[in-house]
Amino acid sequence: MKKLLSFLSIVLLANFIYAQSGSQPFITSGDFTVPAGVTSITIEVVGGGGGGGINGTGGGGGGGYSLGTYSVTPSEIIPVTIGAAGGVNTPGGTTIVGTFNQATGGEPGVSVPNPEVGGGGAGGVGSGGTLNYTGGIGGGGYYTYFGGGGGGAAGSLGNGSNGGDTIPWTGICQTPGGSGGAGGGIPAGSGGKGAGFTDASCNITDPSAPGMPYGGGGGGGNGNGGGPGLGYSGYALISWGSNPCTNPSDLTASNIDLTSAMLDWTENGSATTWNIEWGLSGFTIGTGNTQVVLTKPYLLEGLMPNTSYDYYVQADCGGTGTSTWSGPFTFQTDVLGIADNAIDGFTYYPNPMGEALHISANSKIDSVVIYTVLGQKVIVLNIGTTTTQLNVSNLSSGNYFMKVISKGQTGIYRLIKN
């Protein structure tokens, strides 16, 4: 009988200890039931990002942030409302957990009279916690040409950064719009860039970008078919106790291009969110570019050609903490301007180009990408035949590079546009 009681005591103790440690994230609204034996929970909330405005208006504001620890009763049911993503000219929603804490969403971007720059939406505000931060303000747009960048959401490290203002129209449209503001630390998302144009005559749109997870504000649109970016929805995390968070391992980089690389790693625990920090090779951890990642592998873009980069990865286990950083892993982007005819039998004409470029190869051409000399992709096509004609009439005059992949071979060729 004593042995039976001892066994039952061990089982009950194990269940009690298990109940004392855990976390539950929310990306949609629902209810949280306090586990047996738990009398204290930590709540972290981020409001939804505001949407960008149309026709060269401001970016949306980032969502607010709040973190606090509260007393609860086992089996208590606590409602959780996740702030909605801000749509076109629409604010982000408020994230609320019971009667404890909340974070309002960012305001949308709006238009301002010509020739002013402005209209960025205000950032959301956290309240009710021991840490309460404010989302970044959306950057200003210029009526009706260029959009402002979205504001970054507030996070665990502080307020979100403001989105970047665009520039006034000077008679030439070639500008990318305002830059997105950075998030204020995990789990805050960055704001999206504003819409602009890649050519001088306002014909080729450089699209706006949506806000990033969680709570990033959307970039403002432009007045020639470039719609605004949407905000990203809010987030809540309820946690109790503590568990170790296991380091990722086996970092890799594949499909390396002139301006991008596919990053991957092995998750050794149960994390579904990771933090990436990257920069030029040799950078000090804590000084690089950061990104919250929800799926892997992850396509890292915006790199420079012929450049060596390092990246680190950290697992985010929610309320049970984060792992230490794994890395660095070093990789090199492709080189611009290597010798022509890297693919046997590949030909292209005319060069300099006019309205069209004819290409052919002995084997099926898988893909063609044309870059500016700065590494910006301006044409991306999947071909699937041995010969085709590319429409290059929308490219501005100047120098370009073309990357061709055919039957496992890669060639990079110099182009000139008249």
C-alpha cells in the first residue's frame, strides 16, 4: 500500500511540475485556461500594424507593446483578443488579454496636400503592464507620387522606430519610397517600405511592402498602380514557469544569388519562432540586422553582390525564454560582371538592347534574372524552353547584368540598354 501511495505521489508531483512550466502563443483570438496549480502568468501583447494609405500617402503606424505578470486562479478562463491587421487606410486592431494588459494598433497612413510630405499614422500604445512601449510612426508620403514607410512595432526592447519619409517629387520619379521602421525587439515586426518607381518617368512601380510579424505598419502606396502595404496582425503570449530553450545547429546557406540566399538550420527543440541576426562578415553580435522568422528555410534578401556575410540564429521558446545564439555561418554572394559565355552554346542578341532581347541555348533555359549594376532585380522569369524573346522595353538606358540558369549551369552576362 505504501508503494502504491508513493507511486501516485510521484505521478501527481510530476503533473504538478509540468503544469508549472509552459507557454501558449496566440495569433488569433481565443480563450486561455489557466493550468492546474498555476497562480501567476506573464502576458506579452503586441497591437496590429496600421495599413498604408493610397496614392502617395503615409505609412501605417506600428502596434504598441505591453508586458506584465499577474495573479490568476487555476482553471480560470481568460479571453484573448488579437488585434487585426490594418487594411488600406485602416488602423490596426487592439490586442487585449482579459482585464490585464493591452496594446492598441497603429493608425493608417493618410494623404496630405500637395506639395507636402507627411501623413504617417501614429503608433499604437501599450498599457497595463510593467513594460509599456509605443509603436513607430509611419513615414510621410508625397502626394500622389511616393509612399512613406511603415512604422515598426514596439517590442521587448523598447519603442518601434519610425518609418522613413519619402522625398518630394523633383520631376523625376526614380525613388523607392520611404523605408520601413525597425521593430523594438522580439516579437515586434518591422514596418514595410513605401511604394516608389524604378524609372524616371513613373512607369515601373517599385511596390510597397506589408508590415512584418508582429504588428509592423504597412508602407504607403503610389499614384500609378502601386497599392499600399497592409499592416501585420497583433500577437499575445501567455507563459508560466521556465524551461530551457535549446540552441539551433547545422546552419547552412543555399541557393545563393547576387542579392539573396536561402538560410536554414536544425531546430533541436520545439521552437517555431527564431531570431536571425546578419551583417558583413566579422560583425559583432548585437550590431547586425535582426529579423523575426516564423518559417524555415528563410530567404534573406537585400544583399549586395560579391560580398561576404555572417548570420546567427537564436530559438525563441516564448515565455520560457530564448536560446543562446548559434553561429556565425559565413557565405558569399555571387559576383557581378564575370566573363560571358559561361554556359556552353548560350547566345543572346542584340547587345546593346532595344525593345527586345533574344536568347537561346543548347539545353532548356530554366530561368533568367536581369539586375541593375547595384544588384536590384528588374526582370525575373522562368523560361522552360531553349529559345525565347524577352521584353526589355521598360528598362531605362544603362548597364545591366543577366544571370541565366540552364541544365545546372549558370552564366552571368553584361548587357547595355539603349
